[in-house]
Amino acid sequence: MKTLIICESTHHGNTKKLCDAITADEKDVTLWENGRGEIPWEDYDLIGFASGIAFNKFYPAIIKAAESIPAGKLVFFLYTCGKNSQDFSEQLAGIVEARGCTVLGSYGCKGFDTYGPFKLIGGINKGHPDRAECDGAVKFYRKLKKD
Ligand SMILES: Cc1cc2nc3c(=O)[nH]c(=O)nc-3n(C[C@H](O)[C@H](O)[C@H](O)COP(=O)(O)O)c2cc1C
């Protein structure tokens, strides 16, 4: 089974760290960054959507990509956020399910955040995602593929 992770990580590259940890560990994963060109959906069975969170949502480019996914794909979500207080993937899950795809799960953790007033104090969540959180993303992916 081949995997494509579509990633947008524009704030500090936090979410890309999770993606890089997975691609370093797993040989069958391709990273598709920043909406470059046409997404080659047909070459992949398992699709990951990866993004920071802005205003409680995945980034617009990722939502747009999800809105064009073909039916029949298996899907998972990766995200980093300032406050990891809820599962931010619910909106996207609804979008891909409505298009006939199956959601396998989501993994989210804290990411360095200097948005708005946080900039004045040097940001929050410095050093996140950290090693343990990146390892957590790898474990999440391995389990997803096994089940
Ligand atoms: C414009 C903007 C809006 C944000 N809104 C939220 C939010 O609603 N909830 C949250 O938990 N974090 C929020 N954050 C923090 C980011 O989700 C967090 O820093 C994330 O790790 C950035 O990921 P990236 O470096 O992969 O882009 C926001 C950041 C920015 C720049």
C-alpha cells in the first residue's frame, strides 16, 4: 500500500517535522508539500492530510485538497496546534467521508506558536513538536498501517 501525505506547514514547519519523522521511518510514504501541481491521487491508496491549525481549522490549501479527493481512499490526519484541546480533524473527516473515503484516525500535538500576542512573549510551546511527539506520530502511522 502506497501512502501520500499532503502537507502545509507554513507557520514554523512544525507539522512537517511529524511528516519528516514518518517518511524517514517508512519507505513507502511520499510527501506532497504546499499544494504543488496536480495531486496524483490514483497512485496512492492511503492519503494523509497534514497541517498546522489556524482559527480551529486545517489550513485552506489542505481543506481545498480534501474537497477534491476521489472516492475509495483510506485517509488519516496529522496536525500541530497551539492548544491541543480538541480533535481539529473533524471538519476534514466530514469532507472526505462525504466524498466516499474512509477515515482511519488522526494524530495531533502541540507546535511552536508565535501568532498574535504570543509573539510578544517569544511564543508558546517552544521546541514542539519534540522528539517524543515525533515518535508518537511514527507509532500512530505504523499502527494505522498494521490494523
Ligand atoms: C494565523 C494563525 C492562527 C492560529 N490559530 C490557532 C487555533 O485556532 N488553535 C490553535 O490551537 N493554534 C492556532 N495557531 C497555532 C498553530 O496551529 C501552531 O503554531 C502550529 O504548530 C503551526 O503549524 P505549522 O508550523 O506546521 O504551520 C495559529 C497560528 C497562526 C499563525
